[in-house]
Amino acid sequence: MSMQAETFKALVKVAAEQVIASAPELTSLDQAIGDGDHGFNMKRGFEAVLGKLDAISAQPLDEAFKTIGKTLVMTVGGASGPLYGSFFLAAGEALSHDRHLPEDLADVFGSGVNAVSARGRSQTGEKTMLDVLVPVLETLKAAAGQPDLIERVRTTAAEAVERTAPMQATKGRASFLGARSVGHVDPGARSSCVLVQAICASLERKQ
Amino acid sequence: MSETVGIVIVSHSKDIAKGTADMVRQMVGNEVKVAFCGGNPDGGLGTSVASIIDAINDAWSAKGVAILVDLGGAETNSEMAVEMLEPARRDHVVVCNAPIVEGAVMAATESAGGSTLAQVKAVAEELSAE
């Protein structure tokens, strides 16, 4: 296996394991403002990804992203399946069209973010995963090529997820609560943060 | 029977999906193809893209298929399922913005009269316009 394939396999493994480990926290956040299934759903989806890890890491990178996306779409069982699935499908599609990692990271990540926004018909400020993904994208653009990129992305994600607490949800199940959604961190923003931070941690260990 | 628009019912709960399909059947008998699904891939409350794709194909008609959903995830998963259909079918399936029980009954009744997919969708969505 090539170095890049080894790195990619380790990244996917760590990210999936971190999401699975955070399932109880995601469920408890979702019980506060949603239907309480986000942790279970994400766990089921990423367990399915782990189950295909060898096959995924044997694929070219663009196909690997698409397989992860399709696996999440088919196994998660909630809206987060198509949302996260579309992120990885679109990132894979970008990689199929002359984009390369790591140099086009912001571009590829941006394709994923646009797909989430389109799928959820959502923008920032609506207390969703976009409230983490969009700030992370902005940092990826602003700090591209800088030595402290990873650290800045970690900080961005951690701060962004906390900023969802005072927001009032206008999308998803939490919007039914109206003003009562204020004061709780959004579970989708939290799971996005978990994924971003797991990838950062894995890349830092490698350096 | 002549072709009528097929109806697919997608709920987080299999019981609600089945109950809604029963009510539709009572109205339109076998004049309209009706398929339903509910539950996540493990069978708990939720929806499954694979089950929705199967239901669309079960209810398939040359006049198209109208999908009725309950809550957010059912809608998002249904839209995803439509995009994953074979290209020839994709443009003939719509997700209706309508309450699931009333919408399904209204849509199926309209379909039974031989209406087009656009007419079936419009009648179901009148329920949300008020």
C-alpha cells in the first residue's frame, strides 16, 4: 500500500472511531433538541464505513470518498445520512475532476460543504452542521499553506460548535422547539466538529 | 387497469406507513399502486434510502410516482433516493410537500381519476397551502 493510501486508511479509521465513541454525547445533545437518534445513526453509518475500510482504502481516492458517501447514505437512517453522504460524494466528485489532495483541500472541502447546503436547503446561522463546516472552510482558505493550519482548523471547529448554542434552530427537528432550542449545542454541528478534530489529530500525530 | 400515478408512503414508523397505506387502499382499492416503507436500516424509527428506492420501484408506473413523507429525515432521504434512481425514472418521481395521511389519500384519489403526476402533486400540496 502506498504512503498516501496508508495515511488515508488511518484517517478514515480514526475519524470513524471518534464518531462512534462520541455517539452517547451526540445522542444526549439530540435528546435535548431533536429526536435523540443522531448518535445511534452516526454510529451505525461509521461502523458500516469501518466494515468496508480495507476495500475503501484499496480504491483510488476519489472512488474511496464516493464509497464512504454512499455507505453513509445507505446506512445512517436519518437526515444526517444524505447530508454527510452528499459531503463525501461531492468531495469525491471534485477529486474526479482534476483536484488533488492536499493542495486543493479547501476546494475539495468546499465542494462537500456546498453539497450539504444544497441537500439541506440551509445556510449558516440556522443551527446546523454548516455552522461548523463553513467556518472550517473559511479557515482552510485563509490559512492554506501556513504551518499552523491544523491548529487553526481545530480551534475554528471548537469555537464554531459552541457558537451554535445561542442560535435558534430554523431547520430540522429542532426548529419545532422554536426559542426553546436556544441554549443547546447543535448535535450535527457537534458531530462535524468531532470528525474535523479527529482528522486534525491524526494528521498532527503523523507530522 | 390503465396506468395511474403510483403512491409511495415514507414514514419514520412502519406502523404509520402501513396504516396510511391501508387508508389509501380503502379509498382506491387496486386502481392505484401503493407502496410504503418505514424504519431505519436496523428497523428502529427512521427511514432508509434503500427501502425507499425499493418502494418507488414497487409502485412504479409509466405515469410516475408521488411520494408522501412525514418528517424532515423522511424528506431528505426520499430526495436522495430519487437522485439514486436510474436516470429514466428520476424525472418522473416527486416528493410532495403535504401532510402524510391526508396527502396520501388525496393524491391517490386524484391518481385514480387518471390525473398526471403534476396534478396529483398539486392536489396533495393544496393541503399545505392553507
